[in-house]
Amino acid sequence: LEEAADLLVLHRDFAAAVERCEAGCDSLGPGPGAERCLFLTSFAEVKCSLCVVGIQALAEMNRWREVLSWVLQYYPAPEHLPPKVLELCILLYSRVREPQVMLEAGGSWLRAHANQSRPEFGRLLELYLARVLLPLGRFQGAEEMLLRGCAGLDGERQLQLLGSVRESRRRWAQRQEPPRSPAEEQRDPDTETLLGVLSQKLLTTLTLLRRALRSMSNHFCLLPYKKMLLATFLLYLVVVRLDPASPTSLPFIYKLVQLFRQAWAAVLSPVHRPPIRD
């Protein structure tokens, strides 16, 4: 492990660093035995550290496509990967914009019941959502994973992550909308101009109509109400209630005619006529 780290950091001999990591993992074998390793934790930490150095060396040589398959040579299944190795793989493939490589491996690790009690589970779940599921548009899977609940996240954090998933779904739907053609974009200013002209004309018409209604209302307000009511009542009696052919209507009509004649004579009498001057 020390030789591989020196080759990676000091000498920058990445191929030799990968070889030393492979030799170290092969010497450890598939698992610790009673005669080979006294402490299971030390065995797992050494193997994890060798894999971390090997991943960095492969990435430096631009052989990142081989990273996941190279790591899985030394672990029986993806759910047995150490949290540090899984995190490094997710970050690497997210960096090179190939998150689909970690879709199955990361999902298998998170679905394993033995891993859900790890203290790193919550952090890896958030990383998997942000770097794998959401960039791939797997919103339903992300929501189901959060709704199932997990011991590594509290209720408030789960609600925050659900809000982030829904916001990412909305932005994804906006990006999937067909782009607008240049002709449509050019028509928009013309349409807005036409709508503006029509709105201005409509506003002018409504203003003139309001002024006309106000003028009519002011004119009617100046008329005496009593005279208007009397004239309306008389017109109603003459047109609606009185039948000229009925004998009972003749006396009232006769009196009404006499009243008009008297009023006409009073208006045009010599007393009210202006004097004639020579």
C-alpha cells in the first residue's frame, strides 16, 4: 500500500501503482483467514485503501471505463463494496458524464439491508440521487427510494430531498419541450405590437363611452323629477290605460284636451305677449 501510494503521488508512475495495488489485493485473497489476518477491520481497510489508490491511478491514465470492473474483481458483488470505494466510483463516473455505469451497482448497494445500518448510508443515498438518478431522469425511482424511508435520513431531510426531486422533474420537463422555431420567435414581437395597438384602441373606446354616459347622466340629473314623473304618468295613461274607442274614456280625454287648450291660451294670452314698440 505504501509503495503504491508513493508511485501515485511522488513518482506519478500510474501503471506501476496499479500493478502494486493488484499485487496487494491478490495477496489478501478473497477474505481474511485466522492465520492470515487477526483483525477483520484492518483487512477491510487495507483492501479498501488499495482500491482507492488503484482507482486514482486508473483515472490518471484515462482508463476510467475499467474502474468498476477492476474493483469488482476483488469483491464478490456490488453490495459488498466499501462505502469509500462506492463514493469514489460515483463521483468519477459523474465527472466523466457516464452516471448510468453506476445505476445498477449503486442501487444494489443501497437496497442491501446490511448497508442500511451503516453511518455512511444517508450520505451515499443523497450522492446517488444527485449524481446518478436525477441526471438520468429516474425521478420515479428516486421518489420511491425516498418514500420507503431509511434510517440514515430524518423526516425533514427526506422532505427536502423529495422537493429537490420534484424540482428536477419540472426542469427536466421544460428541457424536453420542443424548441421554438425562429419564425415563431419573430412573430412574437409582431403579435405583441398588434395586441398593444388593439388594447390601446379598446381603452380609448371605453374612455369615450364612459364620458358619454357621464354626460347623459348629468343631463338627466338637471331635469326636474316632478315634471318628468308627471309627463311619464300622463303618457302612460293615454297610451296604455285609456282606450279611445271606449265611452268611459271620452270624458277624461275631453278634460285633458281642455286642460292643454287652457295652458296654451294662458301662454299665448295678450297679457304675456311682449309690447309692440313703434
